Amino acid sequence: MNPFAVFQKSNIHIVSAQGSYVYDEEGRAYLDMYGGHAVISIGHGHPRYVNAVRQQLDRIAFYSNAVENKLQDQLALELGKQSGYPEYNVFFSNSGAEANENAIKLASFHTGRSKVLAMSNAFHGRTSATVAATDIGSMRAPINENFNFVFTPFNDISSLRKQLETEVFCAVIIEGIQGVGGIHVADDLFLNQVRSACDDTGTLLILDEIQSGYGRSGRFFSHQYAGIKPDLITVAKGIANGFPMAATLISPSFKPVMGQLGTTFGGNHLACAAAMAVLEVMKDEELLHNTAVVGDFLQEALKKIPGVEDVRGRGLMIGVEFEKDITALRKSLLYQEGVFTGYAGNYTLRLLPALTFSLEQAQVFLEKLKRALKNEG
């Protein structure tokens, strides 16, 4: 048996990692500017994280939600405090797609409506409802083609208002910052207008903060720059620094109904211990502040590099659009300079380093990028 070959992979075998570096089997170090799709929030191998997971393994790693798990209560309390949503409830799950599926399902239960309004260039996952809300046709199988999901232009309030005036939509779902779509920030004014339009039409607002949340923007959630409160917020990626976990934050206007949602693995003991360690490190090391400072420095420096056409994003969620195709540049960065990066399309580098990423490491990256561009010609 072999792994099902659906991933485009670099020919590098990573065997260890520490901080903002990963190491291959020959001991070569690579600066990790991608964090495995924005998953590594507090750096690889953070000692407090490793110790928390090890200690929990010595006690109990897993039992299902058939019994009380006080770690869930502790995690919910701390997440509420740090995120600014202490009055919300939370449902723990295993992946971003699952968190979004649960949010969409709750919105439909709550309103009695069946349609969802999503944004152009959106990405919300690859499962049944989430891939229908994803604006990438090649990811949808015939069974996923669903007329209950409608797309409207991102950051265009006039089109969105016209759709919502029909009062057939249970929810609008928006990424705080579009990731796969190319690092495009949802405008603060647009988000305020969407919130008002949802209120006027009895539509719920789902903020997909799976990639842009958990401090990556310099605030706990990217939508908090706009000063709004969604009805549902989804998180994953950095929530447990690589341990599979996700969550749906739920407004107190929702009343829990037994059996509406469920999960076998979600919120298990080991996942909660990992997630608690992440929140503790974020708080104690003031990582939101670090993310804002280093992110601002990096974005301003990137704008000055010849060949860069645009720099988008917030904090340490950065898209660098180049005048030329970046395929050769990414290979040069990886194989010659030892830098992991992501991409969105043929022209945009996606940079998603750990929130612990330092100004000194940012300088190292900038020098490597300049050298790779120079060698490319």
C-alpha cells in the first residue's frame, strides 16, 4: 500500500525542527517561512508545549466526549479571555473544514434557511459543505455541486446586499484574510457593512479565521480590526501548534440542542493540553505584539525590493506579489537558500512564519530573498 498521491511535494525529508527552523535527514537547516500552512504558531518544539503534551500523555491521551473532560472547560475559559469572546460558547473538533461544516450547519438550524453566501476566491475546506463554499471548481466533485451555495465578489457590498435582500440565506461566510485566494484582507468598512446587512436580513455572519486567526494578524482575530462581532467564528491551524484540533466559537444567541453536533476525537485530552500550552505561550511571550511588530517591519522591507509589485496582509500573514512568475524563485529559495515558502497562484509568495519569528530572522529571510532574486537574474 502507498499514500494516495494527491499532494505536490518538495523532494526534502524533514526529520526534526526547532523554533523557526526545520532540518532534513542530512542535517541541513531550512528557515520555515510557511509553518506547514500557518499551523506552527509558537515555533517548532517549544519546550513548554513539548512538556505539556508529554505530561498529558503520561496521564491520559484520549477518551471520548461520553465522559466529562475538565480540560475542555479550562481551555474554553482561557480561549474566551484571550480572544475577547468570554460570553461565547465553543465546540471543539479536529480540522478547519470540520469547524466550518459545524458553523454552516448551526446557521441553517438557527435560521431555518438553506442557502449560504460565500465570497469570490474563497477557500473554506474540502469536505461536503465547505468545498461547495470554496470558489475553486476543480475541487468540487459532481456530488458537491450545490445550488445552495452562491458566490458574490469579495469586498463588494452592493452585490452582497442585493443577495441578502432575498432573505433566503442562512449565513454569509467570509475569511478574515483570504489565504489560498492570494492573501487579500477583508476591508474593515466592508465587514461593518456586511454585519449591518446580515442584521437587516436575519442572516448570520460566519468569520472563517482558520488561517488568519489565533494571533496571526497581530490581533487575536483579523476581523477585530473592524470592531465587529460575528455570530460564528471558526479556528484551526495554529490552535494547537501542529496537533490536529479546531473549534467553532458560537454566539450566546444559539441554544445548544443535544445531538445537533458531535465528534469522536474533538476536544480530547491531548488536544486540549496542546492548545492550552499554545495560549499560555502566546500570553506570556506577548506574541500578538511580536507578530504586529515583526509583520510591519517585514512588509515595509518587502515593498522596497525591486520586482515586488504588491505586498498584502496583516501581521505574519503576508502575500508578496511579484512582476514575474515565482516558480523558479521558490525553487531557488528552497534548494539554494534553504527557505520554506508557500504560494498563491503563479506570482504570489505566501509567508506564514511562526508568531515567535524575530526581527533578526526577518533580516535573514530578506537577505536570502534578495540573493535568490539576484541569482535568478
